[in-house]
Amino acid sequence: MNNSEQKSKTETSMASRRRRHFIDSTIQGRLLAALIGLEVILFGSAMIWLYLDLSEIIDGNLYRVHYADTAGSSAFMSTLLTVIPVILLVNVVALWLADMIWRAYVRRIVNQLRRILSRVSNLDLRDEPKDHRTDHDVIQRARNWLENERDEFQAIKNVVRSLPVSIESIDENELTQAKVVLRELHTLL
């Protein structure tokens, strides 16, 4: 492979890369902080639980030095087999809850974006009241785009209004003015 082919391949791979990564740091940071806090509390509680149960097992078997009994190990295993499923269950519930929160958040953003795009597809460029529950960069960009479209439409409407109704009975000056207006309209479109 020569140098120009390698450069072309690199440019192609760079061109096909995503340039924007849509990350909402506020909600993701809160979910991550909640998950870390939950894990610290959960494992701290599990360690206290294990400590108390192990202390009880050790105290119960402390003076049985020469007595071969497996009750201590079975008590330890039963404690361990109780703590681990509880930790797993709490983690599964926490992940399910985080998924529900995340889906609801994304669904609100996507539904608002769909409403904006649906209005634009129906040529409804009127201003709508802002829903502050979904203040997100994507929604703000869509609102800015809608506002720009509304301004462009208003400019086109104003230019079209300045055109004469009919060209049959206009003089040379009005014809020149109509040509200027049509050129301006052409630049807007």
C-alpha cells in the first residue's frame, strides 16, 4: 500500500467517525453518584452483617477447641449464602430503577423532539410554550432551528408581499423593482 492510499484510508476512517457524543453529564453523574453511594452503603452493611454473624459464630465456638464440629462452618456458609443474594437482589433492583429513570428521561426528550419535528413537517412554525421539564441541548437546538425557520419564512413572506399582484399593467420601474425582489427571493430560497 502506497502512501496516498494509506492517507486516503485514514481520511475515510476519520470522516466516518462520530464527532459528537451525546452525553448528558447531569443525569448520568447523578445516577453514577447514586449507584456508588448505594454500593458503599450496601457493602458496608454487608460487612457489618458478616462481622456480627461471624462474631457470634466465633463466640459460640471459642471454647470448643478440641471438639470437631462443622456447625461453625455451616453457620458461616448460611450467612454468606444469605448476604450474597441480598446484595445481588439490591443491585438488580437498583439497575432496574436506574434504567427506568434513564428511559423516562430520554423518552421525554425524544417525544418533545418528535412534537417539534411534527409541527415543522406540518409547516406549523408558531412559537409554543417551553416545557422546562425537558431542558436539554438537543431540544434547545431544535427550538433554535425552528426559530430560524420561522424567521426565514417571515423574510420570504415579506419579500413576496412586495411583489406586484399582476405584471400586466406595470411600468418599467416597477418591473425592475420586481426583478430585484425576485433575486432577493431567490437568495432566500
